[in-house]
Amino acid sequence: MFLLELNHIEFSYNNSFSMKDISLKIKSTEFISILGPNGSGKSTLLKILSGLLTQSDGIRLFKGKSYSSYNHKELAQLIGYVPQITSSIFPFSIYEVVMMGRTAYLNYFGIEKLNDRKIVNDTLERLNISHLRNKGINEVSGGEAQRAYIARALVQQPKLLLLDEPNAHLDIKHQISIFNILAELNKELGLTIIAVSHDINLVSNYTERIILMKEGKIFLDDKKSKVLLKKNLKSVFNVETEIIKNDENINVFIKTK
Ligand code: ADP
Ligand code: MG
């Protein structure tokens, strides 16, 4: 049984851009990355997986049920979605931002219990942002804000975590730190993770399976050694590359001339 199964899904935004024939099988505890050029449909695919976009019948989720058999709260308890970072208009504190992730568990009156506070505190601790709990989300660095948004998704205690370019706008050290956190969550909690990224080398060091998107289709979905080949990167990104393999890692050099 798969955690998530998509069979020949089609989706379009008012017929302007369409996702065609998307089929995917995701097993529990996998850590997968999605690569592809701008506009290839990576964010759209993530939104389809998160249940945010209209669902077709071809999606089976958790024990073979379709999305429509879950309500919003139930879905939020299964799937955590970290959208691309956007600046927050309201000066919520880091603690408040993370507590928002508990909404799916609160009662009608929205009153948080001791257990909700414990889960939020533990998660702040795990992501090393406890000391920033009272700081405004707009007053911390990009890397710290990103960790707060990941924490918000984690307190939903989901089975599947979806992240849209979690390393965008971060310096190399912070990019590595985010991926180290994801790898730890994947190993220690057995969390299933799917992350969109533009950094081919970073993802090749962390994820074994890569989904390569092109023009609204899955161009290739395979282990990294099959995906990260010159010809595939040429077809999808239209760039020349040099691929260097050493033991477990594959490094891709993009030729600029
Ligand atoms: P990626 O994340 O790979 O850059 P997206 O999934 O965001 O690509 O977008 C794929 C295409 O769909 C783009 O051409 C984009 O302009 C279009 N698109 C994205 N969101 C919407 C929307 N809400 N309404 C209409 N078109 C959209
Ligand atoms: Mg995107």
C-alpha cells in the first residue's frame, strides 16, 4: 500500500497551463525532491498533492481513500505544506506562527491546551528557534523564518511534509542546515518528505529519488543516478553539464559557456 498514489491526473488553470498525465506512487518514509525549470509545474504539483487544488478522482491517499473523503482538519493532520516563503503582513511572533499549525487539533472555540503548547515548544526546540519565540516573524532572518514555517507544518503532526523551495533565498550554510533538519525528520520520525528545489547538487546529496518536471509533465521519476544525466538535464533545462560521481554523491557542474 502506498502513502499516496496519483493515477493519470490532469489539471489546468482556466486552460492556460495544464498538468498532463501525472502518475506518482509515494511510499511511506521516502524523501523525494522535485526539480524542473520555472513554470514547469512544480508548485502546482505540490498544491495538488497538498489537496489545495481541485481534486480529480485519480488520487488515492492514505489507505486508498480519496481526498474528498477527508475534511480540512483531517487533511491538515495528514499533510503539512510549507509554501514558498512570502512576507507576512501581520507582525505575528514566531510562537504564534507555529501555534497556527495546531488549528487542525483545536476545538470549536480554538482554545489551545497544555498538549498543544508542549508540541509547539518541543518543535521550536527541535528546530533551534526557541530563543526567537517572542520575536516577530518579520524581524528574523530568512533562514529563521523558514524554520518557523517548517515548525508550523510539523506541529500538525503530519505523515507527509511538502515543501516548496525551502532553501530559496538562503545562503549555502543555511540551505544545508534546512536539508539537515529535513533528513533528520525523515530518519528519526520516519516522516515522508517531498521538497521542490532548484539546487541540483544539494538535493542529490540528500534525496535518493528525484522527480524531474518539464512543461506540466513528469519528465522522469527515478533514482538520482538515472535522473542526473547530461542528456536529461539538457532536455529539461537546456544547459550543458558535467556530471561527477564519487561514491554516494553525484555532483553536477553547469557549464556557463
Ligand atoms: P513552477 O513552480 O515550476 O515554477 P508553477 O506550478 O508555479 O511552476 O506554474 C506553472 C504554470 O502555471 C506557470 O505558467 C504559471 O504562470 C501558471 N500558474 C501558476 N499558478 C496559477 C494560477 N493560480 N492561475 C493561473 N495560472 C497559474
Ligand atoms: Mg514554484
